[in-house]
Amino acid sequence: MTRDRIPRRPRAAVCAALTAAVVVSPVAGAGAGAGAGAGAGLASAAAAAPRPVCVSHQSGLAGKLSKDIAKALRGRSGSIAISLRDHATHTRCTLRANQRFDSASVVKATVLGTLLWDAQRHHRPLTKGEKTLAKAMITKSDNASTSKLWKKLKASRIKAFLRAAGMDATVPGKNGYWGLTRITANDQERLLDLITHPNTVLSDASRRYILSLMGKVIREQRWGTPAGAPGGVRIQVKNGWLERSTHGWRVHSIGAFTGGGHDYTLTVLTQDNRTMKAGVATIEAVARAVHKDLNPAAHAAAVYAPTDRPQEALPAVPKD
């Protein structure tokens, strides 16, 4: 089977960008191992002072983002991974972007991508039943719909989509536990890039369908990365959370912000949060810093204010 991929940036261009990078190294302990227990993970994450690495073609922007994101994370517990890409200013920011996290409901965007990619390969539209399941899965984060699609697609098709998409670090959850799919911030940004820009993996019609559903997520689930987005931007989001005895609460948010001259995506993955609310607060602090720096002229009264009562579906997991 042919593996379709978006061409990656030329090595010379990447090297040139890195030459202009603003790099602030994390203090010791910032890269705590994923296998640590909840107590050790919380203590290590609390002691860390995470600093992102940013590059940009816009003068001064990389330094400002690096400084403001670090400020947003100051004093917050938990292990945080970030990946930001702004195509308008050719800006990238990353922090622990290759660290793996349990996906929780964020994986539902990958499930939909797999469904559409598989339908494309067989030259068929989605059935009425598939559309009903897909809509419930994304707009309401319905777990039962996700489980039905996961079972229908099987691990083999999901793995095939991941290979085609270049999401090489993502590992599907075993035994039907899709919420325990292992993901990285870089792979989630790769998916968002496929969804927002023309490529050979997802057709334009498939991309529009995914963005349409992510743009219709119910108000209670439009928290996280949309916080502080400027007025007039199209917000497309998928979130998730999950609690286990190891690493406490995992709380994640992926978002795409397009229209009106905007073209950027943001992924924030967290774990070792003591509470769900703490994870949400961390993500929204990062999001507000990012939106403000990318949109300095945005009127403060017009920025997006997420719900103060966030909701999300808890995926089924085996007993600890």
C-alpha cells in the first residue's frame, strides 16, 4: 500500500530556522520519565520550570512567545507538552513535544480522520450511520459512538492511517481502550496540519468535514485552547480528560484557528494534574498567552471566553 505523506520542510530551511531560535533550557527534572508514579511525577513536575523553544520569521515573536508561555506555566504543577504552528508568521513553539501521553478523548479526531481516509481509499462516501456516529463523537464527545467506530475500523486501519499521516509516535490503545492511545504533541500537530492544509492523505472534502464538526463542539466542551482566541476567528477544537492512579489527571486540548487572516494550530497535553480544573487552567493560561502574542491588535473585550463549567466524557479504562 502506498504511504502518502505531506512533504516535510527541506533540511536547509529547518536549519536556518533553528539558527534564529530562541532557546531557554528547562531546569533539571523537567523531563520526568513517563513511568514514574503519581506522587513522584507531581513532585518532579512542580519543581520544574518548563521553557518552550520557539522559532519565527517575524522579528521578536519567538522570544515573546517563549517568555510569555513560560510565564503562563510558572508555579503550575503537572507535566506539560506544547506544540504550536502559525503558518501566517512561520512560527513554531515546542515543549516536550515528543513525550507520550494517554490520549483520553482527543483521539476522537484521529478516529474521524481514519474513517474518512479509509472511505477515500474505497472511493465511497460515509454512510448515514457513520455520519451520525461521527457527529456525536466530535460535537458531544460521545463515547459509545467512538467505540462503535473504533471497533468498525479495527486497529489495522487505524495503524495504516497513522503511517500515512506520518504520526509515527502514536500507538493505538489495546483491547478497545481507545482512550489509552499513546499520543505526542508533535503528532497531534501533524494531524491538525493535515486537517487544515491541502495534502495527499485527506481530501479537501474530508478536511472540510472534520473542521465543520470540530467547529460545532458544544459550548460545555469548547474549553482549553480556544481561551483568548480573537474575535472573528473560526475555532475548531477537540478536548479530553482522564484520571488514573498514575499521573493523576490527564487533560488535553487541540485547536485550529482559521479565517480572517488567521492560520495557526495549538496542542497542549498535560498529566500529573492534581485535579481536572488544574489541568484546564494550565491549558487556558498557555492558550491566552499564545493568542495574545499572535494577535496583539485583538480587542480584549472581543476575545473568546470559554465556559467556566467545562465538561468532557471520561473514556472507559481497565482498573488500575
